[in-house]
Amino acid sequence: MRFQSLVRITKETSALAAGRRLVVLGSSSLLASFPELGEAAGPLESSFDADLLIDGIDGDLARELAEVLGKGSAFHTSEGYFADTLKPVVAETFPAGWEERLVALSGCEGVFCLDPHDLGAIKVQVGRQKDLDLCATLVATKRLDPEVIVERLRVTTMEDRQRVHSSIRLQKVLEMAQRR
């Protein structure tokens, strides 16, 4: 996803969400800090969705957003990207203090994105190969500091088993980053 695409979809969402705060989650949140990641040959070039957390969202608004801006909508068909609204429960797995570290999306009032290190910690928890690849690229290019990710994982509520898996995955990310 390109930076301008993220700006457009968040503005469209904001217009429908009547002034509610929007938080961009997922990989596209990196565009607030590193807009160049969405350019040609960038790691977000092939990302076509914006995961959004909207304050006070209810079922009616979620359905409207899905119809107007969601996957398979006329917007998605014409523009090639879409909005995916998430339930607030998703934030239960985020590092403590994540809301204080949100990054404002330039040009979009009331729209914020995850701090890159918070996203890195989340991606390491999830552990999909594409997430680990993205984190390795960000570490290799000095956009993420592994020590900050370790700290964010430390302040994330998770079971011991998940903590061990996250630690193993972060080590894998660091090894991958060294080879890049």
C-alpha cells in the first residue's frame, strides 16, 4: 500500500465514522513512520488493506464500512485496496502503553498508527513467515531496534508458552536480518 492510498482510505473511513479516532494497525501502520516502504519494490508494495480500529464502533457502522470500503466493495474493486475494521479485543495482545506511543498520520486529523516497535512486537507474537520477513527487513535497515522489541514483548501480557515462542521468533528475525 502506498502512503497516499492509506491517507485516502483513512479519510474515507473518517468521513463515515463521524469524527471517531481511527488507529491503523497491521503493516500499513508503518507508512506513518516510513512512507517509502509502500513505494515500488518496498516491502509494503503488495499490501492491499488497512486494518483499522475505530473508537466506539458498533455493528451498524462496521457493516456500513465493510459495504462501502471493505474487501469486495466497489471502492476495493476500483482502487485495488480496502479497509478491514477490527474489533477492540485485538488490542488486548498489544504491548502495555501502546496508545501513548501512537504516531499521527500526516494529513489526517484523528488518525493514528501503531508505533513501529509495537507493531514489531505484535508481528513477532503472531509469527507468520511474512511478518517475520517484514521484521527482519526493518531490523536490517535499522528501522527497528531489536532491544526495543524485546522491551515491548516484556511488557506484553501473554502466557509463558507464547513468551517463549516470541523469543524464539525474534531470534529468527535477528538471524534473517544479519543475512540481508
